[in-house]
Amino acid sequence: MISALVCVSDDRLKRELLRIFREQTADLTEDDLRFTDCALTPEECDNLLREKPLLDMIVCDITEEGALDCLERLREEYAAASILLVAGREQSPLSYLRPRIRASSLLLKPCGGALLRAVTEEFLRSWLEEHAGGGGSLVIKSEDGRLNIPCRRIYYVEAREKKLYVRLKGEEYSFYGSLDRLQEELPESFVRSHRSFLVNKGLIEKIRLSEQLIELRDGFVVPISRSCRAKLRELKL
């Protein structure tokens, strides 16, 4: 499952974008494409950040007043998402080529026809190439379908009740698998803290060996087993 957020107020352009994305997704991958439609206003942005849906890509029309500021807030939460900007030709590139946004592709309005198709296809192909075979993502099959989860968003993976649970900031996804096998598939930024836990080293705040606990960002805590103490003591955080 590929998850995309579409923030485009022009109904004609939105329909055309969705049609092209669906066609190209069907041609380029076996994954399903799930869209979330959202107006990029402070209120809608607040609602979205409270719900924290999984997003692989964001398509955003930044010609609306305040849209850029909302997009910066989304980028803070979705650091790994690919962004396709839709800007006006009269807008200065300095207004949207911001380090905090890091857009992958750009469409200038008015746009349509061959140009629209070419830019969206390049954007989608680039995302697929980056995430092919897992890449910087963990690809799982869950009740929500096939999901691509950026590894940098994973706090830890826990084995319990004969399943694996992937913990994100505001979400948890479960699937069947082996923690030992998953450890081989994940990047070296993940470390075993317990026979039932794999932890993202990049999100560790503090290792409390005396209490056999690891503190992660945003208040998450995972246990340390005696067999993993030595390896964790060697970490330079």
C-alpha cells in the first residue's frame, strides 16, 4: 500500500492528478494507492497531525495563503515523505525552495497534458526506485494492506502474542514474522535490546543500564535484557 496526501484546491487539477497517479501506479507497481484528501489550512493541518496517518508522499498546492507554513509543519512529522509541490509561475522560487520543505518535484500552474503526466510519472518512479526492495523502508503486509514504513519513523519492533508490532509515534502495525529474520533485513541503525525488542538507535534518548531500560523520544520506554547489556554499553550515543 502506497499512501499519498493530496492538498490541491483546484478540482480539475486534482481529478487529473489522481487519474494519472492511479494509472501510473497500476503500470509501475503491484501496490495499491491510497489517497487522503485535505485542504492545507491550519485547522485541517491540526486534524491531520492529530490523526497521524501513514504517508509516503505529499502532493501540495502552495498557491493558497498559509499553505507553505502548513506544509512545513507536515514536513516536521513526515520527514521521509516525498513531496510534489504545485506552485504558481508568479511565485518566487525563494518562497518555496526552503530547507525545511525539501521538495522532490515541482509543477508550475497552469499545468496539464504531457507536462503534468511527465512530472507525476518522474515523481512516482523516483519514489519507487528509492523504496524498491525495502530500501529505506520496512515493507509489511498487515490488515491495512501492503505498507511501506520509513525506517527512520520506527521507534521499536516488539515480538508479542506470536506477531511483530511496529511502533511509530502515533501508530502501531502488526504482522506475522520472525524478529531474528527482521533484524537481518533492517539497517544497522536497529539494535537488539531484548529477545522481544529491536530498537532504533537514532531515536534513543538515554540508556539506563542500572534500571535495564532504554528511554526513546516522545516518552517510549523499552526493556534491556541481561544478554544485551554488553552490546548496549558499547553504543556511543
